[in-house]
Amino acid sequence: MPAAPDAAQAAATQAGATQVGFRAYLWQFQAGVVGVAAAEAAGMAGFGLGDGSIALRPFDDPEASNTRRLIVHPDAALLALAAAPDGEGFLSGGDDGRLMRTAVDGSAEELANVPRKWVEHVVVADNGATRDSLVAYAAGKRVGLLKADGREIAVWEDHPSTVTGIAFNPKGKRVVAAHYGGVTLWWAKAEAQPPKRLAWKGSHVAVTWSGDGRFVMTATQENELHGWRLADGADMRMSGYPAKPKGLSWSRDGRWLATSGADVVVVWDCRGKGPMGSKPVELSQGALVTAVAFHPRHGLVASGHADGRLRLGRLADESSIELEQVGAAPVTSLAWTSDGRWLIAGGEGGAAALLDFGS
């Protein structure tokens, strides 16, 4: 797939080093940022844009005057973005029903095509296997499971409604799909199997699996967080959010779950039997929190807000600092690189940022 010139601002605006030890590089694209991801082996940050393209920025030259843009879903909207397992490119889903793998050099391959459906969710198993990791996507009631090289393993369509979120367990051996009325669990294998349902009435709009494998958590249409303790199937319900807590991010050890949906980052302690009935930690007060991302190594949570601001909260002393203003529209996506050096951010209005925290 050929690279196209960036139609937005060509030059990055650099903020100077600050007292918190980072440098910020800012851009403005003409289309909203749907998702962000890091192709780390290729040294590229990717910004998935609503116009069907992926904009690339190099980590080794964040002040580069030009942004490379790959046209991945022509005449369609890009709906989901993830880093490819080999770290050399990206996986994306669009409202053209296509799941694409695109390398940073622009070469592209269609991995799946679901006519008359939207590929709205794409996830990669985070099991440390990299090139051998599995890939899952959701389109309508379908969840497809692929090998990293694109070979299809299984397709599951026994869901009661459109799938609204998918996630792997920590070992990459199971997949959970959220939908109306609860979630469905599948073993990541080709053999025929009955679906395992975990039921809770209402619409579930996002899902995540805890880093220690003990809990499945969903955000609900009723502005609540719902969870299941897998050891015994017990339900958990955490309410009181003013908005849907669709942003969900776990600490590395699986103890803490950070969530959006309030004017603070709400962080639940998931030790023992789970968080229900406990008082959460609150970080980074400001406008409505729209995106969250736990640092991969430390007890820090980056948050994006409805006014375009980025903040960083620290669990140890429950302190917070303001990082940067990324446009005026809500922040839609946040992602750290695996070493925790770079924070990638994108906004609904097309604003985008790389924050370099150095070593």
C-alpha cells in the first residue's frame, strides 16, 4: 500500500523539557484519531484515523517535518487499531468489513473480510510470544481467531447480539466477548466447543481480563462496572459513574484496574475476593476522563480527558500532575510503549501527541 503525504500539519510542535522530565511533540490531523499503537520493532508510533488511514511518526526522529500516511481502508472509516504481533506494522478493522495487516513500508494484506459488517474490535494476545501470538477480531456477532501469520483458526458466531468488546486472558488461551446480557468465553482452539456464558442483564459495552487471570470486567450501558470472579462465578457490581467507564487498564501485576467515566481516574484494588464494596483510589481530577493507560512498569496511570488534557497519576501517594494539552476535543486513545518511555495519545478532533519520558 503506497504511503500518502500527510494532509494535516507537516511539522511537529515541540514543548520544552519540563520539571516532570518529558518532552512533548504535537500534531493536528484532519481526521479524528480512533486508536493508537506502537510498532516497536519498526520504531514507529501509529495513529489510526477515521478517514481510513494510519499516520506514522518515528520514535527516533519525532521532530520529522513530514508525517507518513498509509491508506489502509480506502473510502471507508478505520474503526480499530492494534500493533501487529511482529512489531513491524499494524492490524486494523474498518467499516468496509476488512481486517488488514499493514507494514510500516506500506505493504498490506487482507486477513479477513466480513461482508456488510463492521470490524470494530481487534486484539492481540499479550502472552509474550510476539510472532506466535494469536489475533482476534469482532464483526457483528462474529469473533474470528487467527494465527499471527493470518491463518484462520476458528470463527465463533454464537453470540446473542453484536459483540461490543473482546479480550484475551493473560496466557492467550481464552477469549472473552462482551454483548447484550453478559459475556461469552471461548477456548482459543479450532475444535468445536459449547460457549460458556456469564450472564448479567443489560448492555455491556467494553470488556477486559485481569492480568492475573482471576477476573473478567465489563463496562455497562448503565454507567456501571460489572465483573465476574472466575473461580466461583461470583458477580461484582461497581456503580456511581456519571458516564460509561469504557476506558479500562490493568496494572502490570493485575492488582489495580484503572477506569474512565468520571471526573477522576477511578482505580479499583482487585486483591482477594475483588473490589466490590471497597473504596477506590481517585487520581487526576479534571474534566471527564475519556481514556486511561497504566504504565507498563510503574504504578503510574496516564489519563486523557474530555477537554483534551493529559494527566499522570501516581498510586503510591495518590498525587497527579498535568502533562499536556492535546487539542480541545476529548482524548480517545492512549498507549505506552513496552519500555514505558513513550506515551502515544490521540484525540477526537484529530490532535495527536508523542510524549518522551526518556529513561
